[in-house]
Amino acid sequence: MTAIWHRKGAPRAPLFRLTSEGVALALLAVLILSVSVAPMLRLAQAALLDDGVFAAERLAKLFSRPQTGAAIWNTIQISLASTLVSLLVGAIFAVIMVQTDLKGKSALVFAFVLPLMIPPQVTAMAWIQAFSPTSPVLGLLGLSMEAGTRHPLYSRAGIILLLGIYNAPLVYLALQASLRRIPQDLAEAARAAGAGPVRVLLTVILPLARGGMVAAASLAFVSAIGNFGIQAMLGIPARVPTLITQIYQQINGLGPSALPNMAALSLVLTALTVAGVLLTARMGERNDTRVDLGSRPLMLPLGRAGIPVAAMLWAYLILSLLLPFSALLQTSLVTAYGLPLTAETITWKNYVSALFQQVSLRDAFVTSLWLTLATVGFLMLASVFLGYFLTWRRGPLVRLLHFGSEAAYALPGITLGVAMILLFLRPLPGIGLSIYGTPWIILAAYVAGFFALALRPVLSGYAQIDRALEEAARVAGAGFLRRMRDVIWPLIAPTAIAAAVIVFMTAINEIQTSILLISSGTRTIGPMIIFLEEGGASTLAAAVGCLMILGVLVLMLLSTILSRFLPKGVLPWQF
């Protein structure tokens, strides 16, 4: 940039120097402010203001409706109750996996975490079909329901149970780190004082892990409150309204005219989420206990109890995996829903139709694939650069960008979808181009929603890099981009690639946000399950669900095979 002269013949130093580092930070600021911060501000404006004036009358009318109060109360009740179920199941599993010498842990954790990788709408459909009169597992046990019996999952209790089981792996993933920090010395001291394994668990392990349990409960609560797939598949037929299903139904039924009120409900949903996170964070601070990280991790011997404990865990996994997914597989292999699987009824036509004949499914899969790959590539690059600034160049702007990336991830997916519609419903100012109803609005939502998911592993990778290497390259004259390419990238690549795998597995079947952003010409594969089920094509929906599960399994197995190239601890089922 040309210098500014303060007197003839005497150059002054430039007021602003345009560097590659400054350009990178400016581009990150434009990206995060436009896809994360701007939608949230637009959401708040639409929810609270009408023509620039506080919409007191509209809001009073909205929140005085009985259905609004019922949706809020159901959301709170279901989320809290399911969190308790998740905490119970996930904590038991985490204690056994981390604190005992049980054999075969990798296979158990792999099976336990698997449902978390499967789209919730597929899980809900599998469980619905598992309790049908033609359920293969219940039929073998003589427990099949009679035709015409009210489905037990179409109820408030059914939603709570399924959300609790679905989010239990989240509790395990969040709690295991706290459990690993508990040193063996404390257990040995308790055992020397005459305490048995159960007393060690109650007096040593659980008190020291209270902070981790609170954090795990927070994750489960946030996931439950924003889980559209399970709430829609079970709650809508059961007529149990929640905030998330009411927003979806109102926008689909009334169109753009419902947006201001649905923005207000989205703010309530966000407020409940933030309140849960802040409350648990405060509780976590009070219950956080520091221990000596240099000690050996605590490991309780199971002895003769090892076989019964393993049998109990496998029994749970069989019931939570084999029961629903065998029913889903059976439904996908018959000619019509409800038929038993026999030599006469078995068919592959549903898979042939899903893979080759249904143009809408093929287009939805192709759209999902390229959107996910674009999101992964974009976020892998952006997270590496933002991670650099967050680690070594912190400042007010960098902290704002960090907040923006995290805030969008904390929003329930349906709220982010409403915010994106509000922001991009009209043509973009200055260029007159509208991205509403196109794949680009979904891409913007994916980038905003998954930024934090890509950034967190990268930040962990930066924490393990010695900055002296980067400073040495700077002293040697290497510019910013040269240092990023030749020094930083080779060191951070394994973590960045691991983050990319996580984002890919999460985004490829995403439904929470895209359910509101798809159009007749732009559909993704995640919402297709609900559309097929609502349209009566249950056998085709089951085939699509089985293909999704197969894809997740392939990705998880491929990650396991390539685990030696990934940072330790990235794959939770590796010990």
C-alpha cells in the first residue's frame, strides 16, 4: 500500500499495512459475521420488532395461546426427563468402560456410540417398526403387539425414552475425560481402608466426577431440546406438541407469514438451551474437583463379576440396536408394510428403487454429498486459520469471531433454519441475488452450524504444537501463508482431517436445519425419510434408512482402520 507523506520528501510509515495475515483475518470475519452473527441478529429483530417498534401485542397474543404454553411445557418436561435417562445409561457405561478392567471394551464402545452417528429420524423409524405387530425380535419372544393396538412410542413417555437412549452416548463421550483424571492412588487408599468396589464407586469415583456429569447432562439436554427427527416422528402422530415441531408445522402450513411468530418461538427455544447450558456450567464450576493428573488412572478389578457385567451391557446393546434395526431391515425387504418376512414376501425392489429408480432420492443424495464435501473442505481450511489466530493472535476481533462460531453451533438446528430464512428470504442488498430456495442457503447454514464442530479438535491440535517452529520460520523470512503451508499444516493435518471426518459423518444425513431450507428443487437426503414415511412409502423409507446406516458403518470402520494416522483419543472406541 502506498505510504502517506506528511511533508515533501519525507515519507511516513503507512497507517495500515495490507498483509496476508490481515487479509486472512478479514475474510474469516466476513464469513463468520455473515453466516453466524447476522442470522441471529435478524432472528431477534423479526421476533421482537414490527416495523421497528416492539411487537408487544403480537407477542402477547402468541404466548397467550394454549398450544404455545403446551409446546413450551412439553419441551421442558421431555428434555429434562430424557436427560435423566441419558445420564443414568451413559454414566453406568462410562464408569464400566473407563474405571474397570472389563474385556472387549472397543467392541462395546463401538456398538454403544453407533446410534449417535445414525440420523435420529432413522432411529425413530426403526423403533416405531420394532414395536409393530410384525417385529421379528418380539415375534421370536412371543411379545408381538396385536394389530390395532396403540403404539407405545406415540406418547410423551415414548419420546422421553427414545431421546434418552439416543443421547446416552453423548453422556459417555463427555464423562469419560473426567473419569480418566481420577488417579488410582485414591482408590487404593479407599480399598486399604476396607472399602469395597461399590463403596469406592459411591465415595470416590462419582464425587470426583460430578463436574463431568454436569457437563454431560448439559450436552444431553441441548441435544434433546433440538432433536427434530425423534420429536417429529413420534410427537406429531402422538399429538404431543413441542416448540420444535410447532415451528416446523406452522412454517410449512402458513409459509412466510408465520415467520415473525416462529422467530419468537425460536428465541424461546434458544433461551431454554442457553439457560440449560449456563445453569449446568455454574453447577459444574461448583462441583469441579482437581486431581493429580500425573497419577495412574484408576482401574477397578471386576474379577468374577466381569462376565455378568459384560452380559448385561451386551443385552442392553442387543435390545437398543438389534431390536429396532432388525425391524427396519425386515420392513425394507418386504413388498408392503406389515407383511412378515418369508420366502414369498422377500424382495430387493425397495433397494433397487432407492438406488436407481427414484430420481428424487438420487438427486437428494447427490445434493447432500456435494454440500457436505463443500462444507468439510471450507471448514477444514477456515478452522485451521481461525485456530491459528485463537491460539497465538488473540484480540477483541478474534474473540468475537470465536463467539460467533460457537454461538451458531449452540443454537437448535430449527432455530438456525428460521434465522437463515429470515436473513436470505429477500435478495441480497447491492447485488439483487436471492439464495433462498437454493442449495447455497443450506451450505451457509451448514458452515455456520458445524464451524465449532470442526474448530474444537483443531484447537486441541494447536495446543500440542510448539510455537518455536513457527517463530523460527518467521525469523527465516517466511511469510504468513508460507508458514501456514510448510510449518503449521503438516503438524495440524491429522487433527484437521479427523475433524473433517466428524463433520462429514454429522452433515451427510443432517435434518435439523435443512428440513426448513429445502425446496421442491433442492432436497437433501436427511428429510427424505420423514417425507417418505408421511407419504405412506414405509418400505422405501426403511430401505433408505438401512442404506444410511450402512454408510455410517462403512465410515466408522474406515476410521478405525486409519486410526493409526489420527491423533490419539479422536475415536472414542479405540483404547
